[in-house]
Amino acid sequence: MGSFTSIASKEIKELVRDPKILFGIVLLPLLLYPLMGQGLQISQQSVEQAVKGATFSVYTEDTGQIAGAIVQYIIKNNTVTQLHASSLQDALTQFQASKAVAMVYIPDGYSANITVGLKGNVKIYGNLRNMNLAEAQSTNVAGRSVQVYDYYYSLAIIKQLMLATNSAGSPAAIRDPISLSYASIIKGNVVEVSPDQITGLIMSQSIMLPIMVMMMVIFAIQMAATSIALEKEQKTLETLMTLPVGRLTILSGKLAGSIFIAIVGSISYMVGFSFYTASAFSFAPGLTSGSLTGTGVGITPVGYLLLGAVIFVTLVSALALAISLAVFTDNVRSAQSLTGVLIVPLIIPAMILMFSDIDMLPPVIQWVLLAIPYTHSMLASKAAFLGDYWLILRSIIYISVFTVVVLWIAAKIFSTERIITGKLTTFSLRKKPKPQ
Amino acid sequence: MAPAITVSDLRKSFGDIQALKGVSFSVEDGEIFGLIGPNGAGKTTTLRILGTLISPTSGSAVVHGYDAVKEPDKVRSILSYLPEDAGAYQYLSGEEYLKFMAGFYAHDKEKANAMVEAARGISGLEGRLKDRVNGYSKGMKRRLLIARALMMKPDVAILDEPTAGLDVIQAYHVRGMIKEYAEKMGVTMLVSSHNMLEVEYLCHRVALVNEGTVVAEGSPQELKERFNAVNLEEAFMEAAHIG
């Protein structure tokens, strides 16, 4: 076994056997995400159950026939208790004492208003006992019931008026004379899907990859920095550097080991995350990528290949940076504090680009973000969706150049005594002499 | 015959601090040579220069004719270095650790296995080599590390504070291990320590180092006689003009 393979295989063994890394990077995503998804699904199902079984109260001050008709409609289509009270105050007291989650209140004058062609007032009270989502949604169900009645009642009124005036046409068309629909143009193709739905789909799918890359890079940075700091703390690095093996071989062997574990971690993360999305959003299927077949939107095999290359170079650049900085730390704790600082430029572009497009930002911020290599992995995932391969290639070239520069610096550091004597505390840059 | 190690006017500065102010000594082939001095005297800095870890500001360090600064790769191939307080990889077994280290010196599996077997004998850890290092006591770890440093039968072995942090019994065993190996194999050893009794037991000759300079050099007996001292500790105090 060559020195490089030997160091890489030692590194993998050490990392895999460390319970913190095995659990935190490999097992946790496999356990945590499916559990989170299951939890979300259970809570959504319980809300649906609560809404289905919700009961309403109806209190009317209006004794007219028109008011009676809406009350009958609501009673017929829901689980409703009609309240008999002397006043609104009395009705509200009864409502609060009941198990009903919403009360439909029809004030006096409702029938009279409608009779003379004015709007009839209806008010819904929601009883927020526990301030939860189910209570709010149940109140909305009562509201929707009134809206449905409103729609059909208005159609009936329009129909009567049309008969009286002997007019032609459809009551529904008279009520809503404009029929609005959307379509999108993507790469010259007209797609009968609204821009909102398409961007929603791209956002929901292209956002997963940057999140995954970000998580993977954070894990990798922490792992690589900890590994180097541990070697320094235990003086195994000092021993390694007196062996007949090139410094660059040590550096690349350690990098290779960390990359392997980071890739295993990211696979585990992807599997866990797919379980999460499958169970968490099972209740809302929505638009699927199948709806966009033939539109040119979606990731092709070439796109996946380029994305893989982006992830790989991003990972190597992050690891090289982490290793270069970790050599200046004395122990694991200070290495972890230092990686905390490295994570900031990783999170900032992720947060900004999650909610905004880079082209919409002021030019200065655009340049700052583009200088950060991790921004490019986020841009690349969207570009892969839209088939903009030149942009991905540009990102790969930029990150690769950045990585080569960082690796060159790391190799330089490794070939000097700075790796033994250099120290960087979390808050200050200084070299502490340590003669003995 | 040329000395195994020749250190000439070695100087090293860390910023404003001068760690070495012109250290010179030489070690003969097959000799156990000790560097004695308090913490901060410059022992580790000298050993790190010889171990090719750091470069001197001026002066030279030569191991079997190879300059540690100009020919570090040659020096690394004939020298074995054990840093002070060194550890081994926690999640590897003792045997895996030795195999990993042997791989850098042996060019085939047979030679590597022979080195691991040699280490098994030197360390006396036998069956415990199958266990992971994180289950070892401090003494066992040190025995493993010393065995690692000696298993490839280096031309020169540098041991920085080999018994530091060990209790009396563990230190006794480790010292015995080093002495037995050196006598049996005739390996040149450069040992640093601030334990004067240890050095007196182990070394043929010693250099007393204080504040970056060698204040006296000779065999333990010669030094005691020269400074009219009962032991090396007293000789050191006299040589360094302390107290």
C-alpha cells in the first residue's frame, strides 16, 4: 500500500470508528430526518382530524326567511348547534361554554338588507382556547361554508333578476365576467402552468441541493479541522512529519479520507432528507416535475454530472481551507471555534439566495457573494434546473481555482515549520514561541 | 569514524526569543546520549531541528553525514523520532497503528510484518496489541510508541522525554525497555530528559543544557567528578551557576 493510500485508509478508519462522527454524520441524518417527517405528518393529520370533527354554533337575531335559509344551509352541511339566546352577549357566553370552535352570527337586518339589494352582514367568531392551528382552520371551514352559500345564493339572485329582465347569458359569467388563466414561457416554449407554480417547483427542488451541500460542507469542515487539531493535540502529526513521506502526501491523504466520509455523510443526508420530504409533504402533492416534461426545466444527466463536479470541488475547497486554518490551532476546541467562523460565509449566501435571486441584488453584494465559493454551488443547482451549463462550468472553474490556491497555501504551510510552531487563537492572530 | 550526530553552533529564534544560543555536541555511533536541562532550556527545539521538523536560524545539524536542513528526506529515512507526550491514533488497534507506521519504512508486506513482530517483542504488549489504543493505560501507550520508534531498527533514534508523565513503575519499565534495546541492537540514541537520575541510568554521555546553551558535556561520572557533585542534579546546578 502506498503512503497516500495508507494515510487515507488510516484517516477513514479513524473517522468511521469515532462514535461522534459515525453518529453525527452518518446515522443521525438517517434517523433524524425520517422522524422529523413522521412528526410533521402526524401533526398535520391530527389537525385534519380536528377540523373534520369540528362543531359550529349558529346564532341569528334575524328571524326573516332569508336568514332562515342560510342557517338551514349551514346546519345541513356541518355539525352545528343552533343557539337560542336573548342577546349576542348571551350567545357568546353559551358558545364559550360549548365545544364548538366557531360561531356564525347573523345580526338583525340581514334579510332586510338583502331584500333591498344591499349586502347582508354575517360574522364568524373563532374560539381560540388553545391558540392552535386546528382552531384557526376550523374557523376557516365555517367561513368557507358561508362563502359557498354566498356564491350559489348570488347566482340564484342573478338568475331571478335575469328572468325578470328577460336577459340572456350565464349567471356565473355575470357574477365573474373575467376568466383569468396563466401560462409560462420557458426557453421559447409555452407551458400551460403558472409562473408561480413553476418557480415554486424550482425553489422547492433546487433549494434542497444547496441545503444538502451546505450541511455536507459544514460537517466536512468540522471533521477535517477536528482531525488535524487532534493530530496536533496528540502529537501524531509531529510524528507523521518525521517519517519518510512527503508533506503533500500527508495533506492529500488526510483530505481524501475526509472527502470519503463527507460523501458518505451526504448520501446519508440525502436518503434521510428524501424520507423527510416524502412523509412530511405526503398530504400536499402539488405540482410534480412530471408536469414539466418537455419544457426544458429539470435536471438532465449532464446537469447531474456537472452538479456532482460542483459539489466535489466545493467540498475539496472547504476541506483544504479547514485543514489550512486548523494547523494554526493548538487543540480540538480552538479548531472547532475556528470552523465556526468559516461557517459564516457559508450560511450568508445560502440565506440570501434562498429568498432572492443574485441578479436582483445590488452589484457590490453580488460581487461579494460571487467571491465566496459556496455561493456558486447554490447558483449551480438552479442553473442545472434551467440547463444553463455554461454557468455551472464557470462555477466549477472558479471554485477549482480557489481550491488550487488554498491547497497551494496549505501545502506551503505543511512544508514549513509553521505547522509545528504556528498558532492562531480564535480572536487574535499571533505567533507564540514555544521553545523547550 | 564520523560521529552519528554532529550539532554545530545551532541557533534558533522564535520572534524576539532566542531558544538556542549556539548549541554544539556530537554523538558517536551506538552511543546513548542525553540532553539534560530544565523546561525551556532548548532540548526539544534541538531535537525538532534534528528531526527535520523545524529549521535552525543558523548552525548545522548533521545525521550520519546528511544535513537535516538540506537533506531532510535522507535524514527521515534513517532516523526515528518520538515527540514528548506523543499519542497514537485512538481508534486504531495497537497492531494497526504499528502496521500503519511500518508501511512508511517497509517496501513489502513481509518486511512490514517483521517490523510489527519486532515491535511486539520490544513493547511486551503481546495480545493487547489487538485492542484499540483508547483502551490503553499511559504506560502501555508509551511502550507502544517507543516500540514504534525502534521497530524499524533506525540508525538514530531520538526520544524526547520518553518517561515524562509516567508513574515510577511505568517509567522503570520504559527505561529498561530502551536500555535493553540499545544494548542489544547498538542503535544510536539521543534522549532528552529533565530527570537527571533517568539520564544517569540510561546514557553513556550527556550534555547539560541551560537557557539555550550547553553548559557542560561528558559522561555522568566525569561530570559528577568535575563539579564535585553527588549526582547529576548537583552537577547541573553547579555547571549552570544556579543556587
